[in-house]
Amino acid sequence: MTRSPILWSQEVVSDIVRVEQHQQPANGSSECCLANYLISIHLGKPIQLERTAEGRRSQDYFGVGDIMITPPYLHRKLAWDQQAEFLLLRLESKLFAAAIYECVDAERVEIIPTFKVCDPLIQQIGLALKSELEIDGLCDRLYAESMANALAVHLLKRYSTRTSNIPNYTGGLPKHKLQQAIDYIQAHFAEDISLEAIAVHLSMSQYYFARLFKQSTGFSPYQYLIQCRIERAKKLLLQEQQSIANAALQVGFASQSQFGRHFKRLTGVTPKQFLMK
């Protein structure tokens, strides 16, 4: 019998991605057929893993960073010999359509089941999501959505049946589109803003927008949002003499600790030290 995850993401992002950290006992097994895209990243000591899917049996040793990719509705059975520790990313199907609708009919693209692969980008995204999960519960929608979007596009480029149809956009956003994006973020920075909302406002796919916005500004939409929040918080602390806790909530952070972490990262000092200058 499998155990429940020891850590999992909040409901605020569950319609696009769910992140779970698991520790399963030795000599365990599981059987499933789920509607999500599943990315499993091995975290712990090496195990021998056996998978049976579509009538085919695969067996191999999994070490830290080894990845298994499972598309929706693939019936599979898994069995392992040692205690298994892994990160599981559950991606919703709608994420793939929203990511690349300008260039590919997502309904006609299939992700290829992959039993074992080493992919540094998938590992990097997974560990970044795990870190945010441990620190803040993965409570910021724009961050989770941006990472899941990048992961979906990477899967479509590297592990799908139509990998050549997704272009690499370059050149940045047109000036009027860039200004639209900046205006939208600045007008909504205190809200739980989403990548989807910004992209819809600009009539672009999420992938197209996020990639070209970073080319134009040097920052991801999430990084730019955090900068907007911190700049506004500094004014609240100095000019309106708000408490640190109130300033954090007014600019859109989920907690004072999250605010303090980003404030120090961008300014080099804590909010308290900033007030004492």
C-alpha cells in the first residue's frame, strides 16, 4: 500500500499543476491510470524500478535526478525494491493548449511515455518548485504557472510526436505590447496575478508572452512582479509608515516571511533594517 505524499502544493495552483514529495516504503508497488501528465523525479538513494505499461515491461536502476514521464490515461504498474523518495509533478492537460496555441494544435500532439531519462532542465524546474513548496507552500500563482508553462513547452519540444512545430521566438515584444504588459502588471501587482491573465490581455499564448517579455526586459514576468511589489512596499514603509506585516499584505505577498525573503534578496537588507537606515 502506498503512502500519501509528505508535502504537497496548495489548491491555489491545483488547476494547472500539483507538486508532491513522496517517500514510499521498500518493496512497494502501485497501479494507476490518471488524467494528468506525470513527471516523476527521483530524489533518494538508488532503487530498482520496474514498470509495466501498454503490455511492455521495463526495468532499471533509478538514481538522483532520473526522470520518468507519463502521459494521461496510460495504465501502468510500478514496483520497487528499496525505499523510494521522489518528486511528482502533475500537469493538467489544459496547460499544454494554453502554452502554445499559436503554433500547434495541442489536441493532436502526444507526449511519448519515457521510462527513464536524465534531463537537467526538468530537474532544475522540479527542484525549484520543490524549494518554493518547502518555503512558502507554492502559494504564488504566477511563479507556479510560469514554471509549469516552461515545463510543458519543454516536454512538447523534446518528448512529443511533433517536436519540430514549436518555434523559438526571438526579438522581444513589440513596444506597444510591452507597455500593455507593464501597465497590466503595475495595475494588478497586489493581486494573485496569473500568467494566463496577462497573456489573454495581450492576445498571446503564455509561452510567446513570457519568452518575449524576458527578452525585452531582462526579467521574467514573475521577477518583474516581485520588483513592483518591493518598490511599492518601500514607499509604504517610508511614506505611509505602515507596519511590515501590513505592507507585505498590501502589496500582495502571502506572508510576512515571504515578503522579508524577497525584500532582502532585492535590497540587501531586511525590512526592519531598511526602516532603521
